[in-house]
Amino acid sequence: MRVKFILAALAGGVGIASAHHSAGAFDQSKTLTVHGTVKVFQWTNPHVWLWVDVPSKNGTVTEWGFEAGPTNFLKRGGVHWDSLKAGDVVTVKFHPIRDGRAGGTFLGATLADGSTVANGPKFGKPGGPAPAPGGGVLPIGGTGPAPQS
Amino acid sequence: MSLMPKILARVTVALAVIVSGWLASSAQARQLSWSEIAKWPDLEGGNWEFIGGAMGLLPNPLKMPLKPAIMAVMRTKFDAHGKPKWNVGLPGYSQTGTCEPEGLPSFTGTQFFYTRAGIFMVGDTDYSTIDRRIYMDGRGHDDPDPTFYGNSIGHWEGDTLVIDTVGFFAQVQVGWGVPGQGKQEIIERYRLTGPGKAELKLTIIDPAVLTKPYTETYQMVLTDDDETPELFCTNNRDATTTVDLTPPQ
């Protein structure tokens, strides 16, 4: 069973806690980094995706995928479609996917010049969204079984 | 009564029916005037932040007057504090991410736009945008087809905007994890409470799920964000039980 948790930071609606899935597939207790070259920054919904070619010590290259928030959320945090470009050298911070594949939840990236790209606004900062009511954990969307009356 | 007066009476009745029907249809097509719109309390100006709700604006189901059998199911999905028991699955939702709209009242829209065609409530969540049209010209619901956001008619009661909505798909939730089964009626009451502040009283009427109507109140704060971003779900990698990590071509 996949149970994912999306931080309230991924709620695009202003002040509305909403998310199309949970984030249990990603290990929120672990924060890792990889260093590589941006292959593509997909400005898409329901998630922006960052794809990075990460070289290993033995010379092989693995393409990593990082799931960020939706475009509206990143935009409200000052991130735009061209904030990351193919060829940019980045260090990516992320929560890894639990099944060990090359992917994770995007937390932020640092470019070679030291500038950073965050996954949307920071809580508590002016203009940032409010934390989700009742906590920072949001469930998924979709259709489930109706309770029997 | 002779034959002629009878015929005249019937013709008169028939004409009255025709004229009243024409007047009714004229009322449905009525464009509001800017002068009457100018008298409305001003809910426009940007995105409102809503405070409250368990999931979106969906209430905590354990606080709702659910029918006993439904409440028993919800108690298996939520702990005593109203937090989901994640280990038993996500309440009312599938285990995979879809791009299915939230529906009303989970999301009502966060901006108001006043027009001669009615009020539009628009907004964006993390995977969808909505543009609800609230008919303000006095029409009724007229047996609407089901949708995620229903058919909305509104009017002003003093300083309060009252919106009545019916016509939902069966899976649209009235509480977190509680599908309304399509028979729900949602009543929104918006009222300005101060500069940049407002209040929403949300009443859910659903004889299929609730033993009595349930009302929850949300505070609203006007933000300086007036964005209306486009957002379509075109790259959903969460629709299966494993995240799709296939690199883009």
C-alpha cells in the first residue's frame, strides 16, 4: 500500500489544504543530496519535475527524477519555468523514494553560483501560504469506496 | 355559461400561462445591472485565505452528525482527534493520486468576480482550477445534471451572500472521506466582518449521509495575491501504485 504525505507547502490553493495524493512513497525522515546536471525542468502539473543526470564514481550516469509542487505553488514562491535550465549544475536536496529507485520529493536545489531554487514559499514568510489546518500533512485525491448507510 | 364565454375563459387562461412562462424565461435570461451590482458588499479584490476545515473545506467527519453506520466506518479511518489513520489507508480516497476535482465544498473558489452574468468564484488548487458561476438573476436550479461543483444560485440577504448548490456526482464528498451520494445541498453564506476579513458559514444538508444539517464556520482573510494561474493535470506520475519515474523523452 502506498501512502504518501504531501506537505502543506504543496497546497496550491491559497490557504486551502488540498493535494491530489499523499506522499508516503517518500521517506520523510531522510534528507539526501545528489550532485549533477539538469536534463530537463518540467513545468507541469500536478507536479513540476526536475530531472538530473547524476554521475557515479565508476563513470556511469543515472537520471534522477524529483517531484516538486505544482506550478502555481512554485510560482507563488518566486520559482518560474526557467529557474532551472538544461545544463545547470545543481545540488539537489530531497526526500528519497522508499523503494530505492532514483527519485524523491524535491526540497530545493543549489546552483553552481550559490543561488537556490526552493520548492515554493517558506512557511511563515510574508506572502507564503498558511500551514495546513490541523498540521502539515495532507492526503491524496481520488475516489474511494462510499461508506454504506 | 354559454359556449362563447367558456372559450374566452380558456383562451384567457392559456394566454396567462404563456405570458407567465415567457416572463419566467425572461427572468432567467436577465442581465444584472451595474448599478445593482455596485450596491453589493465587496468580496472582490484577490484571493481569500480560508482558515479551518479538515481537508480543504471538508469538515472532520467525526464532528458531523453522520448516520451511525457511516460514523462506524469513519471511526475506523480516523483517530479520536480526527487525524486519519494512515496505516489503514486514506480516508475516502483511492491510494493513488488522481486528478479528480475536489468538488464543493472541499473547494469553493478563493476569488469573487462580480459580473452582469452573475458572480464567478475562481481559484486554483494543486492540480486544478475552477470557475464556478453563481446565478444571481433569480432563477431556480431546474434539475441540473450532476457535476463536481454543482449548480449554484445566489442572492443577498442583507450583507450576506447566500449561495445554494445542488446537483453533484455521487463521489463528491461532504465531509473528509464521506461521499455525499449526490443528494447533498450545500449552502454558503459569505459576510464581510471587517477590512480584509470575512466569514463563511457552510451548511451541508444531506439526508443520505447526515441525521441533520451540519454547519461549520470558516474565517477568511483577503491576501494580496490576485493570481489566477492556469493549471491542467497533464503530467500525473502518481496515478498508479508506484510513482512513475520514467524519464521524459
